[in-house]
Amino acid sequence: MKLVVATNFDDSLLEGLKKYPEVKYIFGSFKRTITGHGRAGFIVPDIKEEQFKNHISKAHSYGIKFLYTMNTNTLLGKEYDAEFIGKVMKEIDKLVSLGVNGFIIAVPFLIRLIRSEYPDLEVSASSFSRIRNVREVEEYVNLGVNTVIMHEDANRDFKLLREVASLSKTNKFDVELILNNSCLYGCPFRLTHDGISSVTSMVNGVNDVWFEYPVLLCATDVLNDPANLIRSRWIRPEDIKYYEEIGISRFKIAGRNKKTGWILNVVKAFAERRYEGDLLDLVSYPQGRAATKAIQIVNGPSSYSVLTKVKIENTKFPEGWIKFFFTNDCDTRSCKECKYCDIIAERVITINGEPFKTDKWNIRQPYPINLIPKFKENGIKK
């Protein structure tokens, strides 16, 4: 197993990570950058250059490499601007001088820009590339990436993953899966969210907001149907073996906006391949954390507070429950017709200490899009 772990640039995190030989990489970035990246600038640590350099140096001393997240999904058309390209190249040069071992990239233009100047650097195609079929994998490998980070929605598409794993052996690239994002499966807000994260992490982007509004819309879908949490494509520690059996051994732990204790708890669970508590302790779950806090701040609907009471009892999953996805094709079958995740949800989810029952859940919260303008600094402040 190779773990690629988010860093919050706390050196005590590295002290904890060095206990786990599975941790081969950490990843992160500065708060706001010329290109932007995959997390809103207002949620990641604000670090200085010296701290950044020292953190990487300390990681190297423990045998851990550093990957820089330059994984914006847009450059706002500035690829046409020679002056902008020069600034990006200057930033890349500086990052390399600070000790960066490689980059996580979504925009193909940036992949080729880095490859043209640094042919030996490691480059990963970000999950923001939204790679979900074999042809896309082949195209990104042809662009020059060493690692393909699959779209989270592919995590239970075992037919696809088997093919990609086989292709990786013959074409000498790594396949990486994200373990602990709780994004909705088939999320209609995902591309919008990618864009919001990108532009709110740019130096000259959108810098006067304090909450990513697509999370509110996502939280609404979870509130209206908590079984959506089971449909999400996280991977349980106990289920990693099924991915290794098909030839995938590289996994990413997200959470560069999280505290050190939280990250280490997640690493421990996946390194040990078991967890006996609430699965939501390990996954991002912004629907029940960030969204509920933001809604409370702007005096939004009180119904969302129930999301803070949701638990997923990890030990209650049936043995081999994920084998259902070995043959079921979620892309061509309606969840309303299938209902497998609803059945699992009733076995593992409790809300305010009571077992969740799909037929008794009657919350029907409309999307409160009227709240979106309030997530600006000139509205109600965080």
C-alpha cells in the first residue's frame, strides 16, 4: 500500500506520519496562487515560504516526498497570455527550488508546460481531471503523467478499475484512488464546485467569499435522503484488499484543511485496514460539518442541524458488502430501482441515536439558493 496524505503544514503531522511506512507522499499548496488549486483558499493554511520549505525538507528526511497541488480546473483563458505563462513558469521554477518532488495537475496545458521544462518530475493527473474511462486514462498518460487519480465516482466501478489496473502494468503508470471524500455519487454540482474551488484559490480570483455554496446544495441532497452517504464513493479501510487484488495499491487521503489529529486518525485506520467507530470520522463530510455551520451563521433553515447527528457504524457493514459492485453497473441502473444502498443505509446509519429508516424519512428541504449571496464578506461574515 502507498498512501498519499494531505498536509496542513504542521510539522507534528510529519512526526506522526513517519510511524507509517505506507505513507510515501504528502501533498498541499500555498493558500492562494497564480493558477489556483483544488481547495478554496479560505479553508487551507496560510503558510510562509520558509515554513513551506522547512516542512518539505523535514518530510524528505523521513523518506516522504512532496507533491504540489496546482490542480485548478481552469486558467480563465489566460493560456493565451504570454506574460501569464511566464509568471506560471517562474512559480514552477521556484517551487522546484523549494524542494517539490512533483505536481498534481488537472489542466492538460499545465501538464505539458511542466513536462517541457522538467521531464523527470512526477506529475499526477488530478481527480479534477474527472477521468472515468479507459480512453481518458490513455490520453492523460500520453500527455506525460506518471499517475492517474481517478474520478471518485469510479471507485466502485470494478469493471473499469480492472481494465485501468491492467493498462497501468503494461504502460508503467500508477493508478490512485481517493479514499475519504464524501462527494455525492453522480453529483450535479461537482463541476461547479471544482470551478468555485479553483477561482477562490487564485491570487486574482474571487477573494471575498467564505463558503463554497455547492456544499450547501450537496448537503440538501443528503438531508433529503441520508442514504446518499452510502452511495458516496469513499472506501472503507476493511475494503482496501479488494482494490489491491485487482492491482491498485496507491491511495489518497484528502483533508489538507483538517487538523493534525484528524489526519493521523485517518492514516492509522487505513494503515491498519480497520476502524471500529463512526465511518464519518474518516471521511470529509462537509455536508454535516461545514454546511451546517455556514447555514447557522446566515440564519438558514434549522432542518440541516440533523446532519450533525448522523453516524455510520463501520462495524455493521455486512462482510463483503462491496462485492455487489463487482457486477452491478451503477452507471446504467437507477438507484430508485436498485435500492442496494438504501438497504445498507438502514443497517449502518443512525441519526440522533436511532436507526435510519428510508420509509419514515420525510424531510423535503428545497435548495435554499437565496442564501448564496450571504456567503460574501460584505454579507454576513464568518
